[in-house]
Amino acid sequence: MNFLVIAIFAGDSGGKNLLTQVTPGLYIWTIITFLLLFYVLAKFAWKPLLKMLEERENLIKSSLDDAEKARQELEKINSESEVIISQARSEAQSILSDGKAAAEKIKDDTIAKAKDEASKIREDAKHQIQVEKDKAITDIKKEVVDLSISVAEKLINKNISEQDNSSLIEESLKKIKKYEA
């Protein structure tokens, strides 16, 4: 269109240049050339350009669809991971509470066993002490009897004076005191 405006203004200047002069044949040849060029471009250039644009559009659509699928998959994986994490936490709490309960039970059992053993040891010690005490009393009684018999024998074998009798009694008492200590 600009070309036509230039040609019109050039024709007014009065020059006789045929290229710049407006003639009906030039209009027809320009339109025919334009239509021929349009046909050639439509036949060979527009179809490949449109095909490339369509392929590009399809590629962008598929990329957007893939991105949406990936986003949905990521959301699904995130929700599944949150569920798994919450389950793991609850299992960990359960294991921890079970471990504490088991440790408490073991502690209580150990304390009960220790108390039972201590009580048994105490009872055995009391029994041992009683046996030793009974044995010591029996030994002391035996010694007292032996001592008494010995004193009686000495008294009988000898005609004892009052002073001898006192010394024998004192000697017997000393021996008895020795056993009591």
C-alpha cells in the first residue's frame, strides 16, 4: 500500500518514469503476482508452519498434562508419606511404652526376687543362730553337769573341810563364769 502512495506522489511530480506512473496494467500484474505468491506460500510454507505450530502446541499441552500428572502424583506421594510417618510415630510410641512397661516389670520382678532372697537369707541366718545357740546351751549344760559330777566326786572322795568346800565352790563358779562369757 505504501508502494502505491509513493507511486501516486511520484506521478504528480510530472516525471515520465514508467515505474512510478500509475497504470491499470501494473495493478493487475501486482495483484496476479500477489495471488501467485500467496498460493505458493499457502501450498509450501503455511502447511509446514501450521504443522510445526500444531506440534509445538501439542508438545506444550502434553508437557502441561505431564506436569499436572506429576503434581498430582507428588501430592499423592506426600499424603502417603504423611500417613506412613504418622503410623511410624504411633508404632514408635507403642514400642516405647511397651519397652517402658517391660522394663518396669523386670525391675519389679528383680526387686521382688531380691526381697525374697534377702528374707530367705535372714531366715536361714536366724535358724543358724538358733541352732548355734541351742548347741552352745547344750554344750554349757553338759560342761556344768560334768563339772558338777567332778565336784561331787571330789567331795565324796575327800573328807572336806569348810575351807576346801568353799574353794571348790569358787573354782566351779569360775569355770561356769568362763563358759558364760
